[in-house]
Amino acid sequence: MGTITKKMSRQEIMDLKKRLAHSIRKESQPAYTYYQIKTEECTITAYTSGKVVFQGKDLSWMEPEQETSNRYPQAGSDEVGTGDYFGPVVVCACIVTAEIKDQLKALGAADSKQINDAKIRQIAPDIRNLCPHSVLILMPEKYNRVHEQHNMVDLKCLLHNQAYVNLKRKGFTLPNFRIVDQFVSEASYYKYLQKEPDVIRPIHFETKAENKYLSVACASILARDTFLRTWDAMEQKYDFHFEKGAGQAVDACAAEFIRRFGTDALSQVAKLHFANTKKALHQGCGSTSA
């Protein structure tokens, strides 16, 4: 059993929990802690003093190999939509070469979480034209079917790997340097892929990679732009405004959707395993219409 201790700010501690939300198997709050969570890889105890203790057999994801963000060519992948009750999960893999990096930087390419949606919509077409890329869209209806056999972490591993596979199948040469914005340990990532016929190796796993590697930043932007365009089409189809995220506003939005379109239609637009479904059904089943 390995142990790593880190000093983190309260915001970093809360961001860590949010990032690992879909892989938490058990959570508690011992005295003098913000939380103690258990994932498949390790137990994380976050103390109010700012000390965070990681314990587990595989802590390699905590100490990634040192790589330079200026290494080109590089391929990166990122996903969006996993924290949104409505809409799809989108994963993108993107190749960036030294020849186009300055053009991408001039566009303002950065992590999609750091720039607004209007800017993403503006620069995404240029990034698509400059960068070889592959985008996977897992719509809610299919998501709900496959989630019966695959949890969120499992799905993300499958989608990231498939995005790289698709790039290769399109005829592009994958760079030797490939980065995944880390959401699981390297060992667990490949464990989830053990039954896949084509597994892309090697992969460099690093947290907050979208802030360090231009290929991951561009993948993040293309994934977000695809998510937004798919969202637009969903709103147009139903002539209905959907709320993003998974908070109380989403509960009310889902309840209204049920009242207008019926319970069965919810599987076409939402990830049903989220807790929002139960809350929405409680609010919305009083008067449903097909």
C-alpha cells in the first residue's frame, strides 16, 4: 500500500472531489476532514488543515512522468457532457503539429472551460480545418442503454480509446506523444480496455492537461463546440429550453419536460441514472402529456 501526502488549498481539494465524482465508490467525513472518498484506485482523505493523503496500490496517476508541453507532434483527447444531465457525452481526439501551433495560439486556443461558449463557437471551425481530429457523440438514448453495462469511468475509457482508433482509421499517423486529461489511473484505464480489439498505446496521463498541452486544449474546444451544436439541435427539435449542469434548475427543467412530452421522452434527452431523474419525476408526474 503506497501513500502520498500533498498540501492543497481548499479550492483544489474541492476541485479534486468534483473531478473524481463519477469514480467515487464510498464517501464519508471523519473528524477534521472535508471528506474521505474511496475510488477503485485509492482512498483520499482531505483534512481541513489542507493536508491530503492518498493511499492505494497504484498511485502512478498522482506522479505523472515529466513531459514537455512543447513536444510536437502531439495528440490529445478530452471529453465534455459527463456532468450535464441533459445532452450527449462528447469525446474528441486532436493532432497538433509544430507547423500549426502558432496559428492555433493566435486563434486563442485554450481549455474550453476557460473561454466562453461564444468564443468556442467562433474559433472551432478554424481548429477543425487546421487539426486532424476525431469526434465521438454518445447521445442520451444510447448512453442510457450502454450505461446499464458500463459505468461513467468505463465509458470514458472506451470513448477516448475509440477516438484515437478512429483517427488512425481515417489514415492519420498518430504521434508517439499522446495525452489524455487524466480521470483514472493508467492501470485502470487499460484494465477497462482489456476486451477491446484495438488499444492505443502508449498514452501519457496528466491532470489538468487541457491547460498544458495545445492538442488537449483543441480537443476540449472541438468537443465543447460539438456538444453545443448538438444541444442546439435538441432544443430546436423539442422547441424547449434545456438547462445545463445538474443542479436544482435542471430538476425543474426536467419536470417541465416530463409535463410537456411525457416520461418516455426523457430517455431521449437526459442521462437517466443521474439523481435529477428521481427529483424530476416527483415534481413532474402530476400531469404528463405525450
